[in-house]
Amino acid sequence: MKDGTINNAYKTLKTFENQLPKNFVRIHQSYIVNTNFISRISYGKSHCTLKQNKMQLPFSKSYRENIDGLKKILSKNTISALN
């Protein structure tokens, strides 16, 4: 969560993935992230960096398509911020 707390739930992430808004993306077997809080994607190190606390979350090859979509979103946001 934004404040650093962790929510433990006894449901699969797939359950949450289907219930969350479209700005939440699955990047790893253990992680779903809010695209509004991603500041950087490092393909070489296979991790995403969060804006708030610079925390780095790994992403896996099986979710590479989601990462590519996330990259497009970040690119659009960067371009519109520059204009």
C-alpha cells in the first residue's frame, strides 16, 4: 500500500486482479501494481521502481506483455508532462 503496509488475504492475486480498476497491472506472480505509482522500468535488471519510496519490485518474463503495456503508459505520461 502507499503507506507501506502489507495486506494479507486468503484469496489468490488473480481474484484481486480481476476486481481492481484497469490502472492496476500484474507484473509478477506476487505483485500487482498501480500504474500511477511506477516511475521507472529497468528491463536489464527486470524491476519496476515506485515513485514514492524508490522501492524496486521485480517483474517476471511471464508478465512481460503487461510490462510492455506499462511502458507505453509511462511514455505517454512523460510526453504529455513535457508539453
